[in-house]
Amino acid sequence: MTGAGDLREVIDMQAREIGDDGYGNPVVGDWATVWSAPARVQILRGSETVMAGRLTGKQTVALTMRWQPEFATVDTTWRAVNSRTGEEMNIRSIEADERKAFVNVLCEKGVAT
């Protein structure tokens, strides 16, 4: 069970800004932090898929965060950034627990964002 003392890192949830090119066409911009929250960062080990990813330079990470209403807007086009270390992680899946107390966010480090 995850407790408040386990949430030692601060994770910035970032999305791409959508701008206008001046002719009415949408243009994808830079990453912008939408909100931040404390999280537990756990590096996954052991499964065949995770081990194969490590050989190619990918690291699978599980982020455990408290449920927030902002999670309704987060999807796999977003990324998570550890604000202390600057590590960028692509979001692969988001799962809330049955009571919506915590959210498990599966991410990958070492892949293009």
C-alpha cells in the first residue's frame, strides 16, 4: 500500500501547446507543464518485455500518484517529467485503483518524445 511518505518525487504533467500558424492552421508547439503532483517512481524489472526494452535503452517506470480530477484530461499524448532530475517519460497507460485514491501511470524513459 502506498502512503504519503512514499510520494517523494514531484512529477510535471506536460502536454503539447497547439498554436496557429497565422493562416488558421493548427501547429504543434513546445511542451508546457499543465500541472504537477507528488509521486512514487518505481523502476520495473523482471518481465521479458521490460528486459528486452532495457537492452535497447528503454526503461519502464511506474508512477504512483494520488487521484486528481486533472487525470480526466491526461492521455498517452502527454509526457511526465521528474522536476528534480529532469528525466522525461512517455506515458503508455493510466490506471486508477477501484476507489480512485491512487493512479498508476506506466511510462517509458529513453524513447523519443
